[in-house]
Amino acid sequence: MENTKQLKIIRFLIKRIVLLVLVLLAITILCFTLLNLSPIDATDAYIHKHMMPPTEETVQKIQMKLGLDKPLGVRYVLWLKNALTLNFGDSFVSGKPVINEISICCTRTIKLVLGAVLIMLFLSVVLGILSAIKKDKIVDQIVRVVTLMGMSLPSYWIGFMLIYLFSIKLEILPFIFNDSFSSYILPSFTLAIPFIATYTRMVRTNILERIEEDFVVYARARGISTSKIMLKHILKSSSVSLISLLGQNIGNILAGTAVIETVFSIKGLGRYGIDAIFTRDNPAINAYVVIIAFCFVFVNLLSDVAAMKLDKRVGENSLL
């Protein structure tokens, strides 16, 4: 019986990994094709960026240098072959390997996203518990209004307000990003705010649904304290929904880094992607799309596996 279950888990993981590879492959084909169908010619963009004379000889020379003289299919196969070894080519703008530039940017973005997720989970659980315990009372109303405002206000506006308050007026956090721990606090908080409302509501709803269930009533009858019931039983079962939702939202969080990194002048992955689009830096755009897509599908896979481990019902349904 145990061996059968293990085989089902292995089969499930293989299916998801194959699906992950197919999704990434489809995204690379779509991105590569759309970039080459764009009305903006990469050769013209390169010549304009480097202020070179737009002669026929120069155009041919640049096309050969960038590999743009080959057919689209050949270019894609060559690019994919190199991308499998994390060689995304050299940037059209800086002339440096794209992977080197992205690895530096990725570190900052990972720190930013991790900080945002930790803030988001902590505040959502605390506010969700508070709101559920004080249901329909003034505290519950305040939490709901504040979280709704956080979800409604634009992130860039919240970011500017936080800079004005904590950096300019109170002078307790750095105004300019310097890669220190303190300089990640405001951007991470700004990135987390729009998602806190959704997660707080979900935690509140889960607690209210489970607080009247038989296992909670039975635990109370055994004299177990409310705090222990909350931590050991209710929050544990709510964590499955929390992890699943986090896996679905990771793409939105990564997309949100582009705005936050621009507001706080962070040279992270999101800002790198925006700069690459404006400068028509094809190797950088392709690498950015692949990495974001990989993060999205990989985190989804991790969240599914974590949900299977935490809740046997989810695991059984996934293995069917």
C-alpha cells in the first residue's frame, strides 16, 4: 500500500515536471517569435544605442555580430541550446554576458520578494486571527477597512508616502537604496501591502469556518487552551489554503517588483526587465521572461507538494 502511494507521488511529480518543461518551452517560443515580429528592428536599436552611422555596411556587420542574419528558426534553436547551459548571450546595451547581470539583479529581487512574503504572511495571520476573534466588533471593522484601503491604493503611491514619512520626516530608514538590510524594509512592505488584504480575509474566513467544527469543539471539551487550539489545529489546516494561494500569487508578486524597484531605485530583476524592453535588448528580454516564468511554475509546483504534505485530502485528490 505504501509502495503504491510512493509510486503515485513519483508519477505525479514526473507529470508536473514534464508540464513545467513544456510550459517553459512554449513561453520561450512565444517570446522569441513576438520579439522578432515587433516593428522595432533590433539592429536599428543597437546602431541607435551605440550612435553608429546607419550605413548598409554597418547594418550587415551588426546583423552578423548579433546573429540576426540567420533564419528565425535557426536563431531560436541556437539560443535554446545556449540557454540550457544558462548562456543567454551578451547584452546588446552593455556587451556583458546577460547571465552575469541577471545574477546580480536576481539577488536583490529575491531578498525583496522574501521580505515581502514574510511581512505579508505575518501580518495576514495576525490580522486574520484578530479579525476572526473580534468578529463584527470595532477591531474587525478597522482591520477590514485598513486592509481594503491597502488593496485599493496604487503601490507606487504607497511607496512614495512611506519614503516621505519614514525617510524624509522621521529619518529612521534610508532614503536611497544601498543594499543594506534597512533599505529593504520599505520596498518589501510596499510590495506586501496589496496582498495583505486578500490573505487576511482568507485567514479570517478559514478560522470562522473551522472554529465551530467537531475537532475544535472536542479539543475545547478536553480543556485545551484557545491559543493552543488556534496554533495547533486551526492555523495548521488554514496553512494549506495559504500556501496554495501564495503559489498562485507568486507571479503577481514578481510582476509587482518592477514598479517597486523603479520607485525605490533598486537595480533588481524587475527594473532590469523594464530597461531591457525600452532599449530593445533582446537577449536580456528573453532571459528575463524565462527566469520569471521558471520562478512562477516552480513555486506553483512547490506549493502543490507542500499542500499535499500538510493536508492528506489534498494529496489524495492530486494523486487521482
